[in-house]
Amino acid sequence: MGATEAKTVHSPALTYFSMLSLLSLCPPFVILLWYTMVHADGSVVQTWNFLKQHGLQGFLEIWPRPTAIAWKIIFVYGAFEAALQLILPGKRVEGPISPTGHRPVYKANGMAAYFVTLVTYISLWWFEIFNPTVVYDHLGEIYSALIFGSLIFCVFLYIKGHVAPSSTDSGSSGNLIIDFYWGMELYPRIGKSFDIKVFTNCRFGMMSWAVLAVTYCIKQYEANAKVSDSMLVNTTLMLVYVTKFFWWEAGYWNTMDIAHDRAGFYICWGCLVWVPSIYTSPGMYLVNHPVNLGSQLALYILVAGILCIYINYDCDRQRQEFRRTSGKCKIWGKAPSKIEATYTTTSGETKISLLLTSGWWGLARHFHYVPEILAAFFWTVPALFNHFLPYFYVVFLTILLFDRAKRDDDRCRSKYGKYWKLYCNKVPYKIIPGIY
Ligand code: NDP
């Protein structure tokens, strides 16, 4: 299957428009968001007025140049994570079978890498070997270096996809922009065992989320000699979320990001730049806005956030347990209700997938996105409502997941045909039960 076939679920005009817009707008947006959070009090109006007054020249002036220290931080962090990915022991895990019949094999050592990373980072601070405030103080330069470095990395992925693909799951759409944006290889590797998407998505991107959450907390502590309860709630919820991610990392290797989206700008640049900058932004805002919530409100928000993260985890767990046991498990205490969906692979083989139609997956076809969005809201709401920008991630995530639900539905409809229709009749709502 060519990359074009896999991706153009919207009209071609909309597809090209959105690809070119994201390629050109995301990099400057990362810088503007950082600038607004760190230097303009989190106020979009303040940044807007600055740009109105100083124009393009002003914008170029606020765009930090990548410095040697920024490159050094990125390189040391990236090399450390790559080494952990290669060296730490882990169980052998098989990914899902691809459309060309290839089954990737992984070493599941994400939780160990996460633990080693956080212990190392916090110890470096505790024993005064490296102060995380250095990262915060050079954040703009780091994002700038990441923007350019990751673009070059995506060019490398494009060239590798053409000249040295790692598996049969690779191909060109015949269009340079689509190949660069959506990627060419599904499972690019360096050598036999260094999986590039595990590195970019999990060990660099998701790991940086936890590392930066800790960084913001330490920065506030070093600046004020205490940490506000709003920052504590934010950091705790983000860390619970990322811990959940690494706990379930092998499950993530069965999701759309890994099993369907190829390694290109969309996924790889997104995980290398967008995750460390945008996903962590509520914490970035709180550094200079130590809101005091009071212990009761802080506790309510914390509990609500943890509950949402748990429900999101349980949705993913239910689906994976159901698939792993071929439906021979209990869902909410009962035998699951299911559909046996037949489909044909590109090589013409007929296969069967089970679709779960009870439990969380009986409420709506993508119900798991509801607690995902709510969890993001709960780790942002400690910032209260003085500024809109901390909520940008929640708004972005909502758009991303609603679009993803459409992409996934379209893909599943073309994969399962009448069986997907049957599923839609049985579970008519896409995301929000009774509403959408
Ligand atoms: P998944 O890939 O986990 O689930 C969708 C896939 O599951 C479908 O493509 C289909 O694949 C299979 N499937 C669909 N319906 C059923 C069913 N009823 N029973 C069994 N299998 C089914 O979804 P996502 O990758 O979107 O989400 C995974 C997690 O990642 C979620 O927790 C989500 O919230 C989170 N996420 C977070 C994002 C963020 O930026 N913070 C972005 C995206 C996701 P098949 O071909 O195998 O049938």
C-alpha cells in the first residue's frame, strides 16, 4: 500500500493545504509559544502587540539562535536515551503484523529507561552536578536547535526510505511533499535492533515530557524557595500520565502512531519538537505564575486528573487484553460482546480481527479520547483562567483526537467493510456517548 493511499482520507486540496500549513507554521509557533510563556507573561495580547509594533524584524529578533550549550544538552540527552534503549534489559515483545506480513520485534525496557532517566536527572540536581534550571534558562535555544535538527533528521528519514529501507513496509507515494510529511518507512531501524520510532516517539519525545515537567518544578523551587500547590498538581499529573505511558509502552507499539503512521515529519518531528514544547507548556507557564489553589481544591483537581488517567489507561488495557486473549477474558465482570471481522491483507490473505463491543468500547468507538482530553484539562486548570495560552494544548489535543477518530474510522471502514458498519450500528457514537 502506498503512503498516499493510506493518508488521503480528506480531499486532496485539504490534505495539501493542511500539510503545507503545518510544515510552515508549526516551527514559528513553537518559538512564539515559548516566548509568550517565558517572556510575555503568558499573554497572547502582549506578544501580538510586540509583533504589531516590531513586525517581522521583531519576530526574527525573538527567535533564539541554537547555541553550543543547547546542542550539547540535546546531544547528551539523546545519546543517553539511545544508550538506555540499546543496553537496558527487557522482555522480547512482538508488534502487530503489518499489511505486508512483517512483524516487528521489540525489547520492552521503557519503564526501566524512564526510571533510570528520572533518578539520574534528579540525582544530578540533588548532588549539585547539573542544575536543571540551565535547561529552563536555555529553553528557547534548545527548541530552536530541536526545530532545525529535527527537520534535518526528517530529511535523513526521507533519504533512508528511498535508499535503504529497513523492512518491506516502506514505499513512496511518488510525491516529495507527501513522502516527507507522512514518511516512507513504517518501521525504520538503524542496524537490526535500534528502532527509530521507539526512539523519537517514546525515548526522546515522551521522556522529555517527564524531564521538562521536573525541570519546571525545580526552576520554580529555585526561583521562589518553594513550589506552589498548582505546580505540584500539574507536575504530579503529568508524571502520572507519562509513568502510565511507559508502563504501557509495549501496548503503544500496537497503536496507530506505530503500526499505521510512517516515520516522517508528522510523527517524528512532532515527537521530537512538538511534544517537548507544546505538551509541556502548561508547566512552562506555571514557572512564572505560582498560583495558590489551597489544599482542598488542589486535592480535588489531583484526584479528578488521576481518575481520568486511570480510565484512559483502562480503555487501552481492555482493548489489548481482549485482543491478546482472543476475547477469552472478562470485561466489566462479564464475557465480552464482540464482532468477528474478516479482512484481506495486501498479499491477498484473509484474516480475522476481533472488535470489542462492550465495556468502554461499547460506549463509543473512541471513548478513550474523552478521559485523555479531560486529564489534560485537569493538569492545566491549576493555571486558572487569567490567560488562554496554557489551554492551548487542551484545544490542540481535542482537534487532534477528533481528527484521529475520523482517520481511524475511515481506515477501519476500508479494512473491515461490512463488519465495521455492523460495529457502527451496534456502537453508533464516535467519541462522546449520546452526543457525537
Ligand atoms: P488505538 O490505536 O489504540 O486504537 C485504535 C485501533 O484499535 C484501530 O485502528 C483498530 O485497529 C483497533 N480497534 C478499533 N476499534 C476496536 C474495537 N472495538 N475492539 C478492538 N480493537 C479495535 O488508538 P490510538 O492510537 O488513537 O490511542 C491509543 C492511546 O494513545 C489512547 O490512550 C489515546 O488517548 C492516546 N493518544 C494520545 C495522544 C496525545 O497526543 N496525547 C495522541 C493519540 C493517542 P486494528 O487495525 O488492529 O483493528
